[in-house]
Amino acid sequence: MTPVDSSRNDNPTLEEENARLRRDLQAAQQMTALGELVSTTTHEFNNVLTTILNYAKLGLRHTDEATRTRSLEKILSAGQRAEKLTSSVLGLARNRSADPAPTDLGALCDETLVLLERELQKYRVGVDRQYEAKGQAMVVGNQVQQVLMNLLTNARQAMPSGGQVVIRTADNAAGTVDLSVRDTGAGIAMEMLPRIFDRGFSTKSGPDETGKGGAGLGLSACREMIEAQGGKIRVESAVGRGTQFTLRLPAASAAALAGPAGQPIAKLGVTDAESRSAAAI
């Protein structure tokens, strides 16, 4: 007779099933956020191509030098915009590692803003960049970037009539680096703040006219991403005065910054070739 181990249970426990569902939900939210990123980038490239085509046609229709010169200048400007977009998208593609690495938060913010620049301008939202951090964060860069895009999109939606966003990085004595996003929007009611990071909670009734909002990477997923990397996210808000989200992230150690064999690591999203290209322009 073959002995049977009655202690074995092939059915997952409730905790295991909940953990699996959380992973599936986070993966689905990340895919939705990626879809929004692709949509934003495609829209930006379409705007660039429209500008190039229209001014090329204008230059061909007119023979006077002034019109042709103006058309060429517009085409050049659109081409430079496309180069910035390409550099930003390539930076995102390179930074797909799931392992924490020393990350220049200022460079990460700049790459993210390239993708949202036109949208922020359309809604008359100014950006004040205050990059004060000297150190780098030890994080999974692409995940922090997804969180940042979500926070910036939320900030823009909180200011339908325009306003200001302040993005600030700062070092902390406790071995952490802060990345904060502050807007001058409507603010969040005090009774909502304790629930702001709850799964399924939203202050939005649905997508706005751009199709964003009410879905995507929610604040609960943002918190889970940041906490999984040893960081924290907190919110401060007052109705009529705006909202600030702060990511407190672990700082990269001197050993991590030295890189393999003591070689300094490259900054996030910037290659030697791109640096030379930017210098040439």
C-alpha cells in the first residue's frame, strides 16, 4: 500500500491567493499605465509629423526666401522635438531592469517631462524644477518613473484652469533622497486623505477629455511600488491650496555609485552618443 501524506495541501491558502491577486492587479495596472504612455508618445510624434509635413508643403508652395526660411526653422524645431522624444523613450526602454540601481532623479524627472511637456503646456500648467539632491537614489528607475507620470498627470487634472507644478529633489541626513510633486490645484478634502492610498479609491469620477484618469496606475499601486523598494510615499493637501506628494527613497551608497571595478556609473537615460548629439545642437 502506498503511503499518503495527508498533510500535503495543493490548494493555495487565502493569504497566497490574495498575494497572487495583488501581483496580477499590479501587473494589470502597469500595463494600463504603459498603454497610456504609448498613447501619449504616439500623440506627440503625430504632432511633430504634422508640423513637419505642413511646413514642408508651405515651403514648396512659396518661392520667397522669407517664407521658406521660416518653414525650415519650424521643421528644424520639430525635428529637435522628435529627437528629445526619441531620447526619452529610449531612456525608458533601457531602464527596464527589475533590480534597484543608482538613479539620478533629476534626469529621470527631465525624461518624464519630455513626454508630458505638450500636455502640460496645453492646459497652461507651468513647471518649476528644483533639483537640489546631490546624491542618487537606489531604486528601480522605471517603476519610479511610472509613479512620477501618474503624480504629474494627477496634478495636471487638479488644475483644469492652469497652475503650477513644483518638482523638487532633496537629500536627507537619514540616508534617503526625496522626490516631491506639488501642485496649486483644488486640493483634497481632509476626510479623504486617510483613504487616498486605499485600493480602488479615487477622487475622480472617470477619464477626462484626454482619456486619462479613473484608471491607470492608481495611488495604491504607487504606494506598493515605492514601499517594495524600501521607500515611502506621503501626501499633504489643503482644499484650495493644492497637494504635495513626496517619495522618500533610499539613497545609493558610495559602493553602489562606484559601479563594477570601481568605475562610475552612467546617469540614467543619458548615453555618450546622446550627450555628444545634445552638445552639437
